[in-house]
Amino acid sequence: MSVPLPILLGGMPPIRRIFAGGARGFALCPWLLHTLFQDRTGAAATTPVAVGDPVGTIADVSGNGWYATATSDAKRGVLRLSGGYYSIEFDGVDDSYRITSLTLGTSQYEWAALNQTSGQAFFAEHSANANLNNGHFFFGSSNSPWLTRRAASTHTATGVTNWADGLHVNERVYDLVAGGSYLRDGAVQVNNSVTGTLRTNSDVTDQYNIGSRNQASSFYGGHYYGHILRDGAQPTTAQILAVRQLLASKSGATI
């Protein structure tokens, strides 16, 4: 793959810092056009993308090598440029991506810059089956998002209503000790009533679906500007602010 080594190692300072010390996770940055490819071959992808082209592979710039790929040509989103901001447009019908095997621990910190409606909300899951497997889930609609799940037990954020409608930097925090919360543009949403048991075992090596539930339902319809997930110890306040500001600057969201 013809992606420069500095970019794959987190060429932008906020990404480089958030993954310092070998933290696991991924950083998908559609504004870095040389990390987007039309073919769906992950690390072997070579066909570049221009505005209006389908995107089959999104290279991970965290340095961890977790490429997001569409599972069929029909599921590829399209690169768009509007108002000076690049995004991947999902059609809400079948577009979605998958990281084949993503190893994460118990605590996660996740940011996604999105433009969506509650009717075609963003859904991402670290699981092949939301009803059976360990994992975590991150989405915005009138439903109550799952922060994390283990078999039949969930730890959910209640009281969240359309938290991600419109253009926002959406944030999911799940900490083994402190529990979880959702933030929109840096502000904690009305979701401090988190129900269920703290999940002490969300360690799974499983696929990560972006924009769908197991590539089969809950398809996202909207614009995807950037997406960063990191696990392990809590990032510093400065690191968190830098990631929010980076995604806002690449999407036009106001934080």
C-alpha cells in the first residue's frame, strides 16, 4: 500500500499523541485522501480515490494496521467534498465497513464526526452478533445506546434522545471503574443514568462493524468525517481536547 510511513504512524500530532506508548485502536481520517482506496483489499489496496469515487478501503493511521474495508462493492460509501470538508457518504441502504479482527480491552474512548438523522443513525459494533457476543456498541438515535455488553448483560446509557442528530463530534467513554458516558461536541449529554453492571470483561478479539449491525441491518445514512477509537488508560485532558478539535476542524462541527 502506498501510504507514507509517517501517516501510518499517526502523522498528525493529536493522533500521534493519543496512540503514544502503543495504545490499541484505530484512526480513520477521510480528509487524508492518500489513505482511501477504491479496492477492498485492505493493506494490499492500491487504487486511489477522488471525489465522487467509491471508497473500498480506509487505512488506519494509528499505526496499528486495522484497515476498514467494505465487504462488497455495493457496500462502499462515496467520497464527497462540501464546504471544504471531505467525508464518506453512506447511503443508508447497504453501505458499511468492517475491521476484520479488532483487539480491545475493557476501557475505551471513541470519537466520531458525523452528520446524520435519527432515521438513519450511525451504528458501530464490536461484535458479530449484538444479541449474543461480548463487545460494545456506539450509535445515535432515539434508542438507548449500549456502552458495552457481555452475553445477556448490558451497561447502557439511558435518557439519550437523538444525541447525534445533525453535524457533531460524538464521543463514547467507557471506563471499567467510572462507568460510561456519551458526549456531543465535548458536552456530556443527559445520560448520567447508566444502567446495568459495570462490564469487567469486554476483552474481545472480534470484528468491528462501522455503519451497520453485522453488515445486515441498521445501515447508516449520512456523512462520516473521521473516527478514532483508543483503549487502555484514560487519555489526558489535553489529548482529549486535541482529538475533539481535530475532528471538528475536519468536519465543520462546532465544539
